[in-house]
Amino acid sequence: LIKKIPSILIFDDCKDPGAGQVWKINQNEANWINISVQHLSELKERHSIEIEGIEIPKFPSFNEWAEQHNFYQKTNILTFPPRSVMGRYLSERFQSIAQPLIQQEVLTLYKERIVKVLSIGKAVVLQSTTNKQYTVDECLVTVGHQPVSLSEETKCWQLLANKYSLDFVKNPYDEDRLHKIDAKNIAIRGMGLAMIDVIRLF
């Protein structure tokens, strides 16, 4: 139970706060969520919140919100929505909380990424990509998706592609690269969700 609301600083360099990288709003509609409408019913509504005279309005469940925006009908339980639709929902849900707090000067949103966190005494010092520093009492770190190293197999594919002058795309969601491919034969590694998205994109 929160008795007194603290001053909050949020750092997020994504274009649409709340959506993040995975649920980017401007991504291709061919990229679908791997969860059906039937199971998205578990993403319930948020009830209204009132604290220190600040009212945060309620926000609908995902399926109610999607139906209001005519993305699909709830009766079609086998629909798999685009990730961009989920991104819009998450961003709007975030803003419904953030805006009342920003208006009351409780919350400040910075379009920056924190790259260093230092514990100095009882304080926490944050350093951003612009070399600015912020001192806070407490810090919650949400790292999100992190970059990974290429596997040995992928490195071999890259070498073969270079040897035979083939176009090798490491990122299956690099739409610019994929749209420029002009070939009769295309090899797609793996049988996972990214493969399905790539085929749908083509």
C-alpha cells in the first residue's frame, strides 16, 4: 500500500514509451504476436487508482480495447494480432498512467538511455548516453532485450555467403534489407516464429 507517492524519473529512449523495442508501433503488420486472442483475454483491465488527489483512470483489457478500435471481433478467438497493435495498447496503457502523474509534476519522462549505475553511499547515481548524471534514492533497472553474439553456425553461414556472393541477412526483422532481396531462391534458417514472420512479409 502506497501512502505517499514518490517523485519518479523514467528513462526510455524508445519512440513510444510502454511499447519498447519488441512491440514497436511502426513495425510491419506481417509481424504477429504468437499468442491468440483467446489467451490474450488474460490481459485484464486496470481499475482506476486515486492517491493524494491524483486520479489515474481505468484502462480496458486488451480484447476490449482492440474491439473498440475495430482491430478484430472477440468472437474470432484464433486471431493472432500484429505486434504493432499490442504496441499501441501497451503505449496507451502506459500513457494513461503517466500523463496524470506528469501533469502533477510527480513523474518526469526522459528520452534517454541509462548506461551506468553507481551506488554511492545511500544514493544511486545514473549516467545517460548524453553523459548527464541523475542522483536518486532508489533505482529499478529493466534491461529488456540484450544484444547477443553470433553462433558458430551463423558465422559459417556468413563466410559461405561472402564466398559465393550471396546476400546474408542476420536480422530477420530488417525490412529494408529483406525488401531489396531480388532472388529466385531464398533460404531461411530455422522453423521458428521469426521464419513465419519472414514468409508472411515476403
